[in-house]
Amino acid sequence: MEKIIIGSDHAGFKLKEEVKKYLEKKGLRVEDAGTYSEERCDYPRYAAAVAEKVSVGKFKRGILICMTGIGNSIVANRFPGVRASLCCNIKAARLTREHNDSNILVLGAAFIDRRLAGRIVQVWLRTPFSGGRHARRLNLIKKVEHMIRSKKR
């Protein structure tokens, strides 16, 4: 059974719960990294929890949800090997998998409802990476990550 990690802040909590139900109905094992209520909280904590586990390979993919998706994207993309993509429509979800091999889907609860979220998640999960020229570009991203890590030492 495939497993996926999911997290949100308070603004994304309701949508996260709906997406979790959808994933479980599709037969995925879901780890919830929080938050667990609509009580106000700080999104970087949950974005980092999901991104760190994807970065180190404990999970192949993750999903993050906050009000706009922007903050979660900023945090998640600071982790090596993470390619977090904010998607507000189905086409973006398909293209981010085909072209970028994104491994974290970011959703903005202020912009999509649960039905659209389900369709975006479905397309994102089912779409394979197309490779080719896009693989060459991912290798360039890996070189940039390596260069940045080398300069920090």
C-alpha cells in the first residue's frame, strides 16, 4: 500500500481532513503531520515536518495545505530534493508532475473547494514524470542544490 504524508495549518485544516478521507478511500496509507484543529498555529512547523520526511526519503510524496499555499511552498522548497508545487487547477497538477516530478503538492484552501482539491490530488497522484528534457532540468536543479550546500560549509 502506497503511503503519503499530509499537513496543514489552521486555515487548511478542514480541507486537509477532506483530502485525507479522499486519499484513504483511494487505498493510500496517510500520515497526518498536523495540525489537528482549527486553532491558530504557525504553518512553517507543519510544512517543515512534511518536507523533511519527503527530503530524507521516508515518504515519496506529501501534500501541504494552508490558506494560500504560498507560505508552505516557500518552506518546503528549502529542503534538499523537495519539489513542492502550488496547484490551483488540474492542468498545473498534471504539468508539475510531468515536467517537474513534483513530490509535494501544495494547495491553497482559500482558492479551491474540496471537489476541485480531490480532482487535483487525483491527477497529481496518477500523472507520471515524463523524463526526457525534463530529467535534464531536474539534474540541473540537483546541481544547484549541491552548489548551495557546498557554499554553506
